[in-house]
Amino acid sequence: MQDLTKDILELVRRTSTDLPADVEKKLRESYAQEADGSAAQGALDTILQNVELARKNSTPICQDTGTPLFYVHYPEGMSTRKLKKMITDAVVEATKHNYLRPNSVNAITGKNTGNNSGDEHYPTIHFEEVDEDQPLTIDLMLKGGGCENVGIQYKLPNTNLGAGRDLAGVRKVVLDAVHQAQGKGCAPGVLGVAVGGDRGASYLASKETLLRQIGDENANPELDAMEKQITEEANGMGIGPMGFGGKTTVLDTKIKGLHRLPASYFVSVSYMCWAYRRRKMTVQNGEVIYE
Ligand code: SF4
């Protein structure tokens, strides 16, 4: 099996230091929409300067390089055990190169492992098998701690918010999540929302949906309309970049539905900060392509 450790290290470097084009474009559009000289425009200007510097110097976009979340689609027959070792080794190497801050601490003692390794769950790797003739793809998302802390899960109905078990109820709780976050979690952010599933599957799906591109369309027209509506309404709250006020609180919203038990109706909101770091590598016939 091809040793991909160095290629995965490069994936980590790109993810940590080079903000994806769709995110940067949206941040630039948001800057143009804010009032000249406003605190919101100033915050976005600082963010954009930082993005340029990080890319130029190959240094992390933010000091919190986040939790590394890997999503691996591997062709039938490939060893997930070997892939896991390559990914873990690449993360340790990336920490030595300062592409990643040593972020992994023991849950009980708080002791830092110093190299971003940890028990079975650090880094986090999700595997899914695809057909033998399909390429290997590895998506990496670096999910900041501040934005992770403002993620939230609701169980509908929610009488306090007047949110029933329907899309109108989903809208109410997602907007409540944005209101509760205020500028915390480093707005402007992107909302990853999952409706349904059990509690665990719902949170997982809310993160996976953040792998979509900013401005793409949801294949479900009803959810697509809801995504646009929530983004617009969240931006109407006036919270603004870093909570300084303004028109840009949320860059985009992504919603996914999961089958659920009739007894349960969960809505999970994963909030992604402006440092929306996600990159993909594809390996086919020995060739590595980065997106
Ligand atoms: S939430 Fe995001 S932008 Fe804010 S400190 Fe964490 S990684 Fe950085």
C-alpha cells in the first residue's frame, strides 16, 4: 500500500494555513457590504489580512488549530488500520512543523500529549468504504474549540421557544442558537444543521454537512429555501463579525435531514467560525490531487 504520510502532512499544512477560496470570497463580499469605517468592516479587514499572511508564510490561520476531523472514503480492500497509522503519523509530524498547535489533552488529568496524538479518538477519523474502482479521498476539517463550544442540540418540541416538530420549529431553534452564541465562536460563521437521527448521529451529520461549499444548493428544495432564509434572518440580528454589530453574522447555512424514530426529533447545530478550514485530497493511480 502506497505510503501517504507525507501527502497527508501536506493536506494538514494546506488546511491549517490556506483558507479555501469559497470562504475567502464570501468574507470579501461581506467586507464590501459592511459600512465603510465600521467596526464590522475593520474586523473583516483584520481577518482577511491574517488570511493572506498565513498563506504567504505557511503559518496557521488561527492560533487555535482546532480538532483534526478526517473523513476518509477508501476503496474496498484498502487497510483502514494502515490509513489510520499514516494519518496519525502525519498529524504528529504536522505538530512538529507548527502547522498544528499541540491541542490534545487527557480528558481527566488535562495533561497535554504534546503531539496531537491521543487514545482512540484523537485525531478523529471517520471511515467509509467505496467501490474498488473509486479513488481514495481524505477530507480534513480543523474545527476550532471556541466555535465548537457554541454548538448546541435541541429536542423538539421546545415549549420555551414555541418550536414544534416541523421546519418552522427547526428555524426557531437554529436562530436561537445564533442568538445565544452572539459573537462568541468567532462570527461570522457557518451553521451546520442536522434534523433527526439519534443524538450522536445528529451531531455527526451537522459537522459533515460543513464539508459542502459556500453558496452551493441543497438537493432538497425545501431545505435549500430554509438555508437561505436562516442565513438572511441570522444576518438581520445585527450581531456582526466578532459581535461588533453589522450585517455579517453568518456566511452560510447547511441543513441535512436524517431518518429518526417517531419518538425523537433532534436538531443539532454545529457552528463553524470564520476560520472555516477544510481541504480534500484525492489519490488515484498513485497520483495525489489537492482541492
Ligand atoms: S473559534 Fe475559530 S477563529 Fe475563533 S479562536 Fe477558535 S479556531 Fe480561531
